[in-house]
Amino acid sequence: MKAISAYSQLSLLLGLLIFVALACGGGKPVPEMYQGNWEASWSGQVHSTIYMRPDGKAGFKIPGKEVDGGGAEVDETAKTLTISLMGISHTWKIVEPPNSKGEMTLGDTTDLGQLGKVDGKTVFRKK
């Protein structure tokens, strides 16, 4: 059996460190008006949350999907907000950006399986 060279070991270690750094998430912060903790509720019950921090970390919890410690990206041209971590992501259409009342309206498509997809709008309030 052939021994692994010191160069190969170093390369493997460096690759592992890069992978771990990328897996930790975060990244470039979104514009300040998007930063904070956001909640969407229906009939008094919170069903979705989003957070975006000044350090670039972001996450969300929506029915059936959750990301914690990822990164967020606001695309002003496409008017989208995407939060992702290691291949798990969600993209919302920015219907109305955050306003002075601490509200933003996001739209997304919910996949209902065989029933098809439903486009909806959700108002998130800053907490």
C-alpha cells in the first residue's frame, strides 16, 4: 500500500478547512433596511420567520424548510431575496421592500405536488 505524501495530506487538510469555512455560512450583509428579525403570521400564529444580520448571517423557517446560519442575497434588478446554506435555499420575490412601518411583502411559489403550484404574497413584520 502506498503512503500518502506530505503534500497530499496538506492539500486534503486545506480543502477540508475551506469546506468548513464555506459551510459556516454568512457572507456579504444585505442592505440595512432588510436586516433584523421578520415574522409572518396568519390568524395570530407565526408561520414563517426570516432573519438577516449585519455580519452577513441569515436564516429562515417556513413550512417544510429551514436554514440557520446561511447567507442572504438581495438582487435589486430581479427584485428577489434568496437565503441559502449548502444547497438548501429559498427565493422570494420582493413585492414591496421594507417600509417605515417595519413591513415588507414577499411573494413565492408553493409547490403542492400533484395539485400544482400556488403563487402567494406574505407580509413580514420586523420584530
